[in-house]
Amino acid sequence: MSNATFHDLKGKSVFITGGGSGIGASLTEGFLRQGAKVGFIGKSDATEFCDRMEQETGTRPLFVQGDITDTPVLQQAIRTVSEAHGPVNILVNNAANDQRHQTLDVTEEFWDWSQAVNLRAYFFACQAVIPEMQKAGGGSIVNFSSTSYMMGNGGYPAYTAANGGITAMTRSLARDFGPDRIRVNAIAPGWVLTERQLEKWATKEALEAHLERQCLKDHMKPQDVVEAVQFLSSDTSRMMTGQCIAVDGGVVTVAA
């Protein structure tokens, strides 16, 4: 449950990439509970998740199945949601893939795929919603970056390169479209313990080592990120744009 109510999110049209699993599913639920109309794109079937959200929140999110690396499919999904819910007021670029890889093993195909998932799709989702936001007199875009590149993490250089690019792109778009009252911010989560993280990398030793680096000695949950995204989406943060906010328990502070 949310610790805060953002009254101005009620009735807003929200589009989330990857909104049916992981942090994305928590984002979808969080916005529904704020009274927003939520649409999302996802590669895997999310019908069961939508059924559960309708039962638990009283509102069914609009799911469009598709691959965000297919730009026409992604932009058509945004149009579909806009037709159903009204022009998108809030875009959350959440979908990403942090598959581990070694520099000497990376092929051009893998590099291009990683950038397509983790950076290119963000740009073209922004491109699709900006004209609608301009006509509406404003809007909010929240791009998911990561603290991984800020910390100089190894083991996935294509992913960290994309996340550095997301932060840079966020600042440029904020500058270009600020006169239209379109705010563009980024959020950089720390290690959020989703099912994927717990299954693949969250060993007891890794968790203990990471917690040692955090200022705040609690493991992060998806809800910690959801409320930060809602803050950036709401007019509560109306004079914030071009920012990248780390929500990581203080790891970056320690690493710096």
C-alpha cells in the first residue's frame, strides 16, 4: 500500500513499458490505486495479471502485447492506449534487461539488442507521446536509469552504457520540451529485490555485501521505487525536470 496519495494522478492516462512484471507490475498497481488509467506494453501474456488487478483495485489496466524493440509496435501500443484512455499524460519508460555479459564475448548483434531494449525504445516512446503532451499543455516522462553505471559496475558494459545514455537523453529532452511544460526526469534504482533478482543473483553473500555499502540498512522493495516515480509524475514535483534521482538506500553516496 502507498504511503502517500497524489490526488492529481486520479484520472490521468499513464503508459508504462514492461508494466506486467517485476517493478513494472508494481508501477501498474501503484498508479491504479492512485485512480489513474493505466496502459502498458509487455512481451509476455499479462492477462492473468490484469485479471488480478481488476479484482483487487476495481480497475482493469489495458495490456497491449508486443516487443518494445519493434518501434512501430511500441508506438502503435501508445496510440491504442491513447484512444482508449485519452492522450498519455504520464509516460514511464521502465522496461529493461540487465543480462550479464563480458566485453570480449559481445557481438554486434548482442550490442544492438541491448541498446534497443535499454535505450532506443525509451527514445521512441518519448517521441510518440510528446506531440500529445504538447497539445495538452504539458506532461511528465519518467525514464528508468540505474545506479549501476554511477558505481562503475562491471559485468554488463552494454547495459551500463545504455543507462548513462538514458540520463543524458533525459536532460536533453527536458531542455528541448520544457517550454511545452513537459517534464522529463530519470530515476536510478538501486538493487530492488524483484523475483528475477532473487532467482538469478541475490545470493546471501551478495545481499550482505550490498547492504554493507548502503547507508540505509534495509533491502529495497519495488514500492520504494513506485512512490518516487509517482512523485515525479505528479504536479507535486512540478518544478523538477532534467533530474536523475537515485533511490538506492545511499549506495551511490558511499561509492562517491
